[in-house]
Amino acid sequence: MKLQFNLEKTDSKTKARLGTITYNGKTYKTPMFMPVGTNATVKTLAPEELKAMNSGIILANTYHLWLRPGEDIVAKAGGLHKFMNYDGPILTDSGGFQVFSLANPKDITEEGVTFKSHLNGDKLFLTPEKSIAIQNKLNSDIAMSFDECPPATADHEYLKQSIERTIRWAERGKKVHNNPNQMLFGIVQGGPHYDLRKYSAEETVKLDFDGYSIGGVANDHESKEDMYKAFSYSTEFLPEEKLRYAMGIGEPIDIIEGVIRGIDLFDCVSPTRLARHGHAHTMNGNINVKNQKYKEMFEPIEKDCDCYACKHYTLAYIRHLIVAKETFGARLLSIHNINFLYRLMTEIRENIEKGTLEEYRDQFKMRFYGENK
């Protein structure tokens, strides 16, 4: 059954939206954070643990699953849902981000991208058609168009050429997409430039995708100001009735600012990556549980948190696990960090409903970052 999105409400003070996703007899609320399960698993966590946190969409990575176990193996298993035992909605990215991080500029052609496998150095070639064919076999609920992922430092002219190629690739991918139960999203690029975002969005919308993604907003060299410009410039030209997804966004304030600018979906590897390094999200900011001061802290990470880790384990115990390099520690912190972002999304939705999202943003910044602007 194809995933259905319904826009319920738009905030009168901002561009924030409330919506619902209906899938497999269940309803999920947007705005939503989506944990990343690169290899068809959210690192260290079982699907049952995610479902216990009322998870919605999770991500899997086309490039990694193409290399192993291969899309044919996943298809023989009955698709990603059966393969990984997750009955909620699944989104697959196109593989573009990984491919472009492995490719040299000279190896990007109109036909596709040549690059070396990160596993064994084998020479590989990925095209828009191949990316869509892999995703069709993976049988995710949302597939992404194959786009060029230019660096944040790219100049205006390069970005313009890149956008034009991405639009041509999007059209090629759409022509071969043949999974009737799968939504296909187009991707808007253009850096922090209003004219390029407008052009990219308008031309991509002409192709009539099921939803739209905002790419090029999670670069290491990008300022917050440029990121938020990209959000605003993109959503201005996207259809109201379709889902909007900011790719690779997981920093709490960036999620809030994205919602204010009209974005529905966010994803990032950050909650599990931070957990593996011993860091925990709290409503008063991030903490490093390896710090000596937590050695005798026989309290949960957060007293008001309802996650499994906070209900059953103390910060002192989790610190011990992390220091001893026990994987259970990373697992507990992953549960907590993902649950934190789910709680954040709940609070965001509640404040959209009340018309107080901007006030919530300001209060959150002061509490989490110690900033009053």
C-alpha cells in the first residue's frame, strides 16, 4: 500500500505545518525525525526498540545495500520490510551523497558517476536509472531521485550546471521508476542562492514528483544562515500538499528552524553517532557521559525522559559501560538520543498547534545552547 500524506494545518505565524502520514493501517504525525539505518539497521538497535518509541519512517542507504548484500538478495527476502523486520515506513536515499564523496570531479559525466568502492576499491558506475532500479527492488516506501551533490564551496556557475544535470537525471529516473507502491521524491539544490533554489524547485516540480527533498543543506562548510536561506528559498516554490524533506539535518535547532520554514521530514546519523562517542542529548544541552563528574551520578540521564535507558539505568552505569567500551552503553545512549529527538518533534507539533513555535524556539535555544537569540 502506498504511503499517503495529508496536510492538516499551517501555522498562521510561520510556515510550519502539521500533517499525517497514513501507512499500513497506522497514522504517523509530521513534522517527523527519521533515524538512519544505513545497512538496513539503526546502529545497535532492534526494530522492536524503535517501535517502543513510536518510531515512524526510518532510512536505509541504497549505495551500501547495493554493495552488500545486494538488492537482489533483499528482493528475494521480500523487500526491506521483511528483510529487516520493520513494518513501519522506510525511505531509501539515492546513494548520491556517498557516491560523490568517493568520486573525482572528472568522473562525473552526463551518463552517471564512476567511483571506487569503499569496501575493496572496485571500480563502480552508478546512473540515475541504476539508482532507481536498486530502490525499486529494495521496495522502500519512499525512493529518492539520483542527484549531483555539489560541495558547499561551489560557485554560482558550477551550481547552475549541477542543477541542470540533476533535473535531467531526475527526469531519467522518473521514466524508469516502476514500483507502484513506492513514492518518488525529487531533490532541490542550489546552495544559498535564491535564484538557483527557485529555478531548481520550479523545474523539479514540473516533473510532478510525490514529494520533494531539499539537498545541499548538511555541508560541513555551510553557515547556519546559508542553511536557513536554503530552507526558505526552497519551500517557497514547493507545492503545499506534498511532503518536504530536508536531507541530513539532525541538530536540534536546525530541525526547529527547518520546521518554521515549512519542512516536514528530517534525518541524520547524529543521534547514534553521538551515542557511540559517549554523548547524550538533554533538554539542557549535550553532555559527555565520560566526564568524571558522572562517575557517581546514580540518576537517569534525564529525570523527565520516558525512554528505556532513563527508566532502567543510571548515568553512572552508562558511563561505566562507555568507558569500558561495552556496546550496551552505546545502545542505551542511542535509545535515549533518538527518543530525545522524538520528544523534540512532539513538542514542536504541540507548539505549532498552539501557535507558539517561535517562542518555543527562543526558549529552547536558551535552555539547550545558552543563547537568547
